[in-house]
Amino acid sequence: MPTPFTHLHAAQRLLADPLLPAAARDLLAAERPAFLLGSVAADARAETGRRADTHFYAYDEPLRDHPWRAMVQAHPSLCPAGDPAQRAFVAGYVAHLCMDEIWSLEMMGPYFARGAWLTPSERFFMLHVILIYMDERDYRLLDGWQREALLAAQPASWLPFMPDAVLREWRDFIGGQLPPGRSQTLEVFGGRIRRAPAEFRAVLDSPAQMQAGLWDHVPPAALAAVEARMYAFAREQMQRYLDGV
């Protein structure tokens, strides 16, 4: 799934998106720390159990509804949220789940899980390569205010399924990597799939390896199209959440 820095870049775009109603932009701007934390909170699952516990779907089961709807159906107190900060936080969480939903259905599934190129283990490695490629691109596009804003978030029982202590720890882990900090994505992914960070770096820094190992099978235009749908869907569904639909 897209990394926290990719989600933070999407959040940054949403804060200034003229296609969102002014009332939505005003809420998100006023509660920017909460919105940023909500945009990355789902990936704090390492402390909370199974991925499905925070993303509300499993890879090996068909989607019966949008995951954000499954979340609010399971936890009705989230819709409507209790106060503006919680509402902005959940809006960010909804946007995250929507981006992951499209990524899973339109990129990870057809290109990597069911693809017929390379071997399954090599495709799994290249899945992480493409995520790091996106991560590094988006990290460079993050505005300087993001670190201070994210670290200012103060969760207050915003999620019935994730303790505040976990949210604070995740906030500090991600926020501490924002400039002038240093991204730890290579180390995190390397530990996750037991590959040395240098292996990722060697591929990412080689146009020939990127072309033969990735872009010949996942064309850049296909990635761009999926990312455009991820963002548009996140914006649409986040607005539906804010509208109470």
C-alpha cells in the first residue's frame, strides 16, 4: 500500500483542492494536525494487530463495501464524529482507506498479485520498489509546515479501535522523519521483506533496471492513471463522509 509520505502528499493536495467545498477546506485547515494524523493513522497497525483491523478489508476476501463505510458501520460513533478535530481526523482516515482501496483493486491486484511477469517473489520485491519510488517522489513535494503540524496532533479518543498511545507513537515516528529529519522507508521496507536497503537503492538508481524490472510491466502511464483515480476517489468519498452520507 502507499506509504505515509504518499498519503501526506495527498492530504496536502486536499487541503488546497478547489473542488472541495469551502466549508470542508475550512474544517481541514482549522484542524490540520488532526487531518494529517488521520491520513497516516491506518498504517499504525503493527501495534494493533491484523491489517484488517485498521483497514477494514482483507486481501484474500472480496470487498463487499467501501472499507471506510465498513469502518463507520462497525463504529457508528465515528459518523458523525464528536468534535471538529475528530471529524477532520476521521476525514483523513477515510481518504487513506479510499486510496488504499483503489491501489489494491487497480494496481496491486492486477499487476502484482495476479501478474504473469517475473516470479511471484520478484514481483513482490518490485511492488516495494514502486512504492518507494512514489514515496521518495512525494517526500520531496511535502511542504515545510508538515512536520510541525503533524507533531502537534493531540489524539483524544478519536478511534474506538486504536489507543491514543499508539496514535501518538505513530505520529512521532512519522513526524520525526519529515524534513529536517530523514526518511526511514528503505529500512522499514527492508526489514519487512528481509531485503537489504542497498538492494532497493541499486534498482531505484538504475534506469535500466527500473525499465526492465518494473516499467516494462507496469507502464508509468498506468501508474499515473491509477494514482489519479486514487486521489479523485479519496476526495469524493471524504466529502461524502463530511456530508454525513
